Amino acid sequence: MNPKNPAVSAATARLVFILSLEKIINADEKNSIKLIEKGGKVATAFVVASLTTCMYPPSIFEDAQSSPHRFIANHVPELVQYLVRLFDQNPQSSVASMYFGSMILLKISETTQGVTELFKYLPFEKIINLMTRLCPRTLGMSKHEGRVSVYLARMVKNVWFACEKDPRSEELMQIFYPELANFIYDVIDSRPGYDKYSYLCMVQTVAIDIADDIRNHQQLSVMFSSPSMLEKLQQMKEERISAAEIEKQKQIDLLHSQSAQMEQLTQDQIIQIREREKENQRIRSEIQELRVSFKQKENEIEMLKKSQQEREIKFNETISKDNHSISQRDMTIKSLRDQNEQKAAEISRFNEILKAKDAEIAQIREASNNSLSDNQASQAIIASKETEINMYKAKVEEISTLVEQKMQEIASMQQQIALKEDEKTTEVSNVRKELQETSAQLNERQKDIEARDSEILRIKALIKEKDEKLLEKDQQIENQFRSASSEVEQLQQQIEQSKNEEQLKIKEIENLRSELESTKAMASNSSQDSQAQINAKVEEINALKQQIDEKIKNEEQLRNDLQSKETELSSLKQSLEENGNSNAALIASKEEEINSLKQQVDAKAAEIAQKVQELEEKAKFEESLRSEISSKDNTIEELKKASEESGNLSIAQIAAKDAEILDLKQQVETVNNESVGKTNQITELEQKIQQISSEKEESSQNEATLRSNIDELTTTINEKESKIAEIEKQLNDAQNEISSKNEQIETLKKASEESGNSSATAIAQLNANIEEKDKIINEKTEKVSELENALNENKGQIDAKDSEISTLKQNAEETAKILVEKEGIITAANQKAESQESEIKSLKQQVEEANNEKEKAIESKNSEIAEKDAKIEEINQTVTKLQEENSQKGQEIDSLKNEISTMKEELENKDKKLRQTNENYVKVIEKWTSASEAIAKDEPDLNLDELLNLPPE
């Protein structure tokens, strides 16, 4: 830091901040911590900001998840010291430095070491004064200084709660309490409203939490015992609770919308599965195409390898040729050097000869000086010799100059040759390095390609295995789905057949549910009215039970009447057999009627078998209803859990209940339609009875048919009444279950009311629905009364028929003698009927067992379907994974293509470089050849013997 130039210190601090952000340096150092006190405002702000990189910055909201800081433990005391001084009216502090400092202090206060260090600076007088001064007095988040107040308030809260846990808690709390109480009074004084996303409300919530904790301490709660203060705190708490409830309701609505979206998404995903299957097929075709292209690329790579090998061979051949030519050039250079040395030796020899000649000339001159007379004759010779010597000297000088020139040329040629050799060696080394690098790269690429080939083969094998598994799973799923669908269709047909008769039961159950809901709603308004309604309903149920008992008694009476009628018929048959000779025609007609009656009995037996099947199907449907009731119990338990967790009734479940109510209404309507059909059938049967009665009046033979028809009708009526009794029993059971469910619902409502959930609107809607259900119940009760009237009318008609039967009895007494003989036959028939009944019972048991087995099979199929759904989801996940892998492989293939293209470009560049080097070598060789030829041409001129024309010695 440069205290003389604050701009430089600010710039360096900013650099430290940037480097710490980029994780290049660690700001948690003693030198950087000391800069908090020594730097200027800007430098201090940047240094404190750089220290925040050693932790995850805390959220402005207290409910966010916190994470520990990464400060060194030895640096924490000094760091806390300098950060606390920032809030002590330090001239070096600014809003930015206090902002980052408050964040660091909050993080440090979340650890035990940091809290123990902060205890040293209690009671935080200046920090609390600054915190209250920076806290805004209006709602909103416009003033960013409020963030500092929020962070400091949370830090103070952490320190206060740590004081309670410390062994010196009483001492620390006595020191800290006065300033903290002033802070609470100052913050709670302004109450413009509540906004969760407001700095003021955040600080106020912290103050409320601290005040609630202080009230738990009797010694310190005196200042917060005033009614006005308690009223303020209570009102502020209620504001926050109401806001939290509104937010929870919004979250519930959001969850409902999300659930609807998820349902839509599931449907979309089901649609997308088929699209993904198509995409998988397309991807498989693309993979095959890529395999073909990959093979083509492999062939191209092999061709490139071959061409590279051929180029390497050619390059080695050219290098060997160049080395041979270089060796030849070296030999020529050596020969030229030898010749130069020889020429130099000759020149030295010539110089010695010249010196000897000079000595002879000197001797001759001395001799001439001594004997001028003798030498006058030889002066001409000397002059001629001197001229010759001068000529030889000139020639020698010329030769020496030529030799020097040649030597210079040879030296320059040697330098050029050395340079060319150096260039050649460098180029050769570079080329060799490049070749080595390219070969290494090719080897690496080859290894990568081989590894990728192995990976691709492995992936291909995995894809094949997965494809085979998928095909097998698809076939299994299709077969199972077909079998399940066929079974489901059969079951649906059976269920539809059973529903057509069970709708009355559901109708009555719905009526009872609606009645119980109405009683429940009335119970929520007033318990006395609900009790009265419940008593009325109980009385109605008792009345229905009495009616059922009366119907059972009537059934028993009718059965007794049937037995008496059978005895009468047997007596009549016996009397007819006694009078067989006289009444043969009558007996034949009677036998024909008996056969027709047997056929009718067989038809009725078939109808009874159908009814038994229908009853069994109804039993299945009852079991399904019980399973639905158990599922409803589970939903009620889930509702209990949900009410305990959130205290809110699930509107989605209410909607589901409404949907179920609508379904039950539809089922009730279908049952009503079926009841109308049954009444039509009853009217048709009554018409048939009238026709039979008229036929009985015409002849005594028709009486038997009428009796049989009446018996059949009574049996059918008894069966109907028994069915009604069973249905009423089931209704009673359902009523009991519904009452238990309603009690559970009432408990849930009480729990929801105690948890403070605002479900008044939902209850109002339910009350409205209950009123509508009451209207429907009244309509249904009217219909039931109409049906009862119709039954009473039918009973009156049956009584009339009984009177007719009494008249017929008198007539039958006359023919009783004839029918006595037929009693044995009838008893045998009765025995057969009893055996058939036992067989029917065994068949019923077998049917029930078969139905149970079918139910078990259905459950197993449902479980298998669920497993198949899970497998389908797994397949979808594998498909998505395969798609991702395919996309990755496509990217890898694209990258390989790019690498191959780059390798091709590199090879082309290498080829260009090789061509250039070859051309350069050719040029150099041509230069060398031209130089050698020039040297060879100059060799004859260097024959000094011919140039000097020396005489032989």
C-alpha cells in the first residue's frame, strides 16, 4: 500500500480482489487482513470484498441454508478485531466495506470460535447504534444500507443465543442486554405494515425472536412485560403468521397446479415414448450409416498411412542420395584443397628459384663490378637476363594474384558450401523432427483411433445387447399387454354386468354418504341438530331393517306355499294316474304341460345360474368396493398425516371426492335405469301371470302351469327380496363404514381448524354440495317410496292370486286321487332337485373359488402391469441414455472428422514442405554442380609449368 498515493493503493486492492475472485491468490493472509486498517476507503472496501471469496456469501433471507466459512483459524481473531473497528466510526470505513464486513461477521458468528472472539467486543454499542441508524423506517428494499442492518442483526442474534449456551451466560447476558433492549425498542417502534421482502421487516423479525427469547428469562423480562409492548409484539407476530399462511396457501395452489402439470406431463411422456421409439429406430439407422462412414474413414486413414510410409521411403532415398552427393562434393573439395596445396608448394618453389636467380644476379653484378672489362661482353646478356627476370617477375606476380583470387574464390565457395551444409543439416534435422512428430502424432492418433474403435465396438456390443433386450422386453410386454388387455376386457365385461345390478347399492350408499355429509355439515354448525338428524337416520335404518325382516318373513311364507303347491301337484298327478284309462287324453295333455313346465324350469334354472353368476360378480364388485374403501382409508390416513404436517386439507383430494361422488351419481342413474327395466320386466311377468290365470280358469290343466308360474314368480320375488336384504345389509355395512369415515373426516376437520388453516371456502363448497346431495337424497327417497308402492301393489296382486289358488284348491281336491300316484315320481324329482341343489352349491363354491383365483390373477396381473410400467420407465431412461450416448458419439465422430481433416491439412502442409525442401535441395545441388563444373573448367589454367615455361634443370 502506498499511503502517499491512495489511487495506487486502491488499484492494487482491486487487483487483489480480482485475483482472489479468479482463485489465483488466497486473500486469507495476515498481510491482506492488516490492509483493512492501513488502507484508504476504496482500498479497504476492495480488501474486505476479497476476503468474502473465502466463504459462500450468506443470503439476505434467514431461512436459507448456510455453509461454513474457510478462514484460517489463526487469522480469525485479527480479522474480527479489524472488522469490528470498521463499525467504530473509522474514517477508513465506507458503506461498501461495512456491507462486506457485516457478511463476514455473520459467517464468523455461526461458528464457536468466531462467537468466542466476538464475546470480547460486547456489548456491541457502536455496532448496534449503526445497525439501528442504517435500518430503514419504511417498507421496501430501496435503501441498500438496510442489507448491512439485516446482516448485523442476524449476527447479534447468533451472539445472543451463543451467550445463553456459554458457561458465563449470566455475565455475558447482563453486559449485552441493555444495548440489545434499546435496539429492540428502536426497531419495533416503527410499524408501517408487513412485507416479507423488506429490510425493515427482516430486522423486526430478528428483534421479535430475540424479544421472545428474552421473555423466557425472568430476570431480564421486566422491560418486556408492559401491555403495550406485549401487544405490539403479538400484533407483529400475527401479521407474520397470516402472511406465512397466505404464502403456504399460494404454495398449495402452486403444488396443485404442478400436480396438474405433472399429470399432463405424464400423458405427454406416454405420447413421447412412441416418438422416442421412432427416434430410436432413426438413431439406429443413423448409427449404421455412421458405422459405414466410419469404415470409410478407417480406409482413408489406412490409405493415408500407406501414402505417409511411401513418402517416408522416398524422403529417406532422397536423403541418402543427398548424402552421397555431399560425400562426392566433399571429395572434390578435398581434391581442390590438395591441388591448392600443391600450387602453393610450387609457388614457394618458384619463389626460391627467384631468390636463387636474384643471388646469381647479385654475384654477376659483383663480378661485373670487379671486372668491368671482362663483363662488358656479358652486359648485353645480363640486360637480356634482367629483362627476362622482370618478365618472369611480372608473370609470377600475375600468377600469385590469380592464385590469391582462386584462393579467395575457394574460401568463399567453402563458406557457401559450409552455409549450405549447415542449412541442409538444419533443414534435414527440422524435417526429421517434423517427421518424427508427425509419426508420433500418427501413432498417438492411431492409438486413439484403436481405443475409440475398441470403445465403439464395446458400445456396439452394448447397443446390440440393449437392442436385443429391448426387443425381448417389447415382445414380452406386448404379449403380456395383450393377455392383460384380453383379461382386462373380460373383467371389464364382468364388471359391467355386475355394475348393472350393483348400481342400486351404490345409489343407496351415495344417499347415505350424502346424508352423513349433510349431518356432518349440520354438526359443524350445531351439534344438537346433527344429533337429531343422526337419530332420525338411525330410526330410518331401523325401519328399513324391520321392512327387511318383514320381507324375509313373506319369503318364508311364500316358500311354504310353494311346498304346499308342490304337494297338491303331486296329489293331482297321482289322481290323474289312477284315472289314466278314463283320462288318457288329459294325462297326455298334462304330460305335455309338464314337459313344457320342465323346459320352463330348465330355462328358469339357466336364469338362476345367470343370477348366481351375477351375484358372484356382485360379490366381486363388493370386494372391489371394499378395496376402494380400504384405499379411501389409506387416503384418510394420508390426509391425517398431511393435516399433521401442514394443517391444510388437500383441495385436490376434495376434488377427487367430488369426482367420485359424480361417478357414484352416474352409477345411481344407471341403477335407476336398470330398476326401471326391472319394473318393466315385472309388469311383463304380471301380464304373463294374468294370461296364465285366464288359462287356468279355462281348464284345470292350466292350473298347474299357473301354479308353476306363480311358484317361479314367488321364487324370483324371494330371490329379489333376498337380494334386497343383502343389499340393505351391505348398505348398513357401508353406512357404518361411512359413519366411521365421517368421524375420521370430522377429526381431520378439527385438526385442520386447530392448525389455523383457512378452509372456510372449501367447507362452504362442501356444504353447498351437501345441500345438493340432500336434494338428490330426497328425490331418491321419493323414488324408493314409489318402488315400495309398486311392491305393495304386486303383493296385492299376489294375494289375489292366492285367492284364486284357494278356489283352484277346491277343484284340485277332486283330482287329488289321481295325483296321489304321481307323488312317488315327484318325490324322486324332489330328491333329484335336492341333489341338483347340492351340486349347485358345490358349483357355487367352485365359482367362488374360481372368482377368488381370478381376483388373485387380476391382482398379479395388475402387479405385473405395474412392473411393466416400471420396466417401460426404465426402458425410457435407457432410451434417453442411449440418445445421449448417441449424441456424444456423434460429437466424437464429428471431432474425429475434424481431427482427420486437420491431419489431412497437416499432411498436405508436410507434403508442401517436402516439395519445397526437395526443390531447395535440387537448387543447391545444381548450384554445387555448377560450382564444381566452374572449378573443373578453371583447373587447366592452373598448370604453372605451361605458364612459366621453365627450362629443365
